[in-house]
Amino acid sequence: MTAGWVIGLRPLMDNSFFTHLATGRIILETGSVPATDPYTFTAPGADWLVQSWLASYCYALAETLAGGVGIRLFMGLTAALLVAVAWRLTSEASSVIPRLAIGVIFVATGAQLWAERPLMLGLIGLGCVMLAGEGALDPRWLVPIAWVWVNVHGSFPLGVVYLVVLAVGSRLDGTHPRFELRALRWLVMGVVVGAVGPLGPAVLLFPLELVQRQDVLQHVTEWRAPTFDSLGQRVFLLQVILVLASLVRRPSYRSGLVVIVFLAAALVGLRNVPVAALVFLPVLAAAAPTWGSLRCDDRSPLSALVGGLAVAAAVLFGAARAGQHHFELSAFPIDALAFLRHEHVDLAQHHMVTKDSVGNLIELLDGPREEVFYDDRFDMFPDAVSRAHLAMVQSGPTVRTELETYGIELVLWQRGAAVAQRLIVDPEWRVLYTDDVWVLLGRRGTDSSVREAGGSLGVAGGGLIADGLDGQQADDSDERNEQGVLHQ
């Protein structure tokens, strides 16, 4: 739990989270869940199913109660609870050392793949389903758990898939799947009850509708196959090797089918890697060797002391981190956005195209003002808008056409990207601001209300962006702004 707490307390940096939090603010302010898009000028009023409305509400409520500290504490508790559930799933390992090794691998995989997203709550839901399938949790708890899961994340069908595969495997092993079928009945009941909420039955169809958007999802990194080029993904590979060795050591259809199904899902899409890492835990624990004299069922004064020290260290760590910046925005063009604010450019009037992740940040900063060209709610946008964004990402042949179609006056992109280099040399565009990473371009001959004089931004930077974000990043942004250059 301590490891989960530490990971969960990291500064907030996930772009999807920005829109979740912005939407939660709307829910708190209006008392209702948005039914149409409030953020973009490319799809204003388009139908939008806020499937994770409950997670958004929780994020905004935590912010209302305790600001950025409240959000990070909520994330820390979420990650700690996930690790606690994962530890319970390894209970079949009788020796402390193998059990700890299994847990460390799981946490090491998640350290890079977990983020402040509703998926974390979905993983907790899946872990509870797994416990019920093993007879370690009263399955009646799955009714409220499933209601929450349905309304926080679209991964709830994975619980049904897991129990069905587990039941089939038990049958093939010649064992009656009593726990699995009982858990499945209560889970299905909870999923149906999940339709009782602000979204109604439509929330149950969301996962099916999402997977049908493969034309868009194939271009999204988390929906692509893992490349195993990061530490977390490589640790997952180690877990895969160990789980295959576990099947050789203790073969069964029950474990084998689960591994096959969820390993296949993980190899198809990166977003399924944390799911598979969780599902593999009981398989690894069941085949864990007996090493050393330390047993998991021993309760000695020394173990209690170690546990108490770990909890104390976690509390102190949380207190130390609470005073740090709550948002980590170094990957975002905060100086360029601050420049636009300094120049009093109204993005609702002067349309700008930028990356989907930056669109999420603008939504957090400005709320529902129809300023954004595109964000990562890929399932919501009309196909034409998705194609336009993809043309910008790939610097496709239709870039000029798309810019004209949507009346784009400003382009904010990474300076080294092909589309940025293309527009920098285009006589129809002028560079308004640039730094080491980002460039802001304006269309010539349009009234963008942006001055063309060169010079330093001075104090115009981080303080403007910090408004509404608890003042974090201000000092760093001001320092970078002094290095920013405006060009005619």
C-alpha cells in the first residue's frame, strides 16, 4: 500500500485527467452531467456521453474540498487501495519473499503505466471481481462495486469476461465453478443496476460503441500494441515470462485460459497491459515456490514494527509532497499559452489548432468556452474533425485545406514537427512566439490581435497560466519566458 500511495501522490500531468477535472467542475457547478460538447469549436453541441462522469465528479469534489492537495490525496488513496487489492490476490503464496517479489513486479509495471485516470478505479473494480471469483470476497458486494465501475470507466465488461473465462477453465479442469458463477450473477446484476444514473442505459453500450471506432483508435498510442521500449513495459515482459513458467510449474485450464485471453489483449493494446498485470497475480501466487523461513501467516512483533514504520514513512512522504507543485506541465506549451493571454487573444474568437493533449490543458484552464480544435475524446468527434487533426499530426497533403475549412488563425505545435516546419516557411504564416520546443504561428492578413513586435515576455508567462492551478509552475514558467523570443 505504501508503494501505491507514493506513486499516486505524483504531480498531476496526464492530459486526459485535465478534461476529466474540467468536466467535474461543470457537474459540480450545474448539478448535471453535460450531454453535448462544451469545449470545442469543431464539434459544438455534438452528442457527448460522459461515461466517466462519477470519476470526474470525485476529482472536482476533492479539488473543492482541499484544492490540488485534495486531488493528489485522492489519487494516492486510489493507488494504495489498488495495491492492497493486488496484495490480497497474491495470498496463495505462502512465503514472504516470493510474494513480495510478485508484488514488486506488479508495482514496477504500474509505476510507469498508471496515471491519474478513471482506469485506476476500474482496476480496483476488476481486482474485487477477481477476489469474489476466488471466494475471498462476498459476491454481493459486486452490486455496488459494479455500479461504481460502470459509472467511472468503460472497462467493466472485463469483469464479466474474466469470470466467464475462469468458469470455463474450471469446468475443463473438472471442477464445478461455484464461486465463479455466483460472482458472475451478482456482477451482472450490478452492471444492470449501473444503468440507474444520469446517463441511463446508454452507459452500458459505451464500450461497444467505442471499440467500433477503430478507424480513429488505431492512431492512438494507448490503443496500439506495446513496443516494450519503456521500463514499465519491459518489467511486464518479465512478468509474462514468470507467469508462463508458473503455468508449466502448475498447469491448469483455469489459469491457462485467463493468461491466454488477457495476454492477447495486452499484446494488442497498450492500455490492456495494466489489466493483464493484475490478472496474472493469482496465477503467479499459486505457483510461487517456498523460499526462506518467513511465512506470510506469521504475525511477529517485528513485522508489526516494520508495518508501522512503513505507514509512518508514507504519511511523512505525503506531507512533504503536499507542499510541492500539484501539476507537472513541463511537457506542455505553457509559455506559448501565457503569451496568448498576455496579448489578450480570445481563443473562442480566433481559432487555434494544436495537439489533442494541449486541447485537454486548455479545457482545464478555460473551461467550456468552445476554444479547442481537438482533444483526446476520440469517440466523440465527427469523422471529418478526426481526419483534420490526423492531417496536422502527419502533415498530410490536406493541411492547407483543413486550416481554411475551420478558419484557423493560429497554429501551436512542436517546433520540430513536420507541420510546424512546413508552416514556418509558408509566406501565409508568421512566427509569433517560439522556444526550445514549441512554436506559435499566426496567419498573415487576419486580425488575431497579436502584436508582431519582438522582445521578452518578462512577467507575462507562468503567473497567467497558474491562475486556477493553485499557482504551481509559476516560477519555472517565468524563468523560461525570459528565454522566449517573439518574431515578426
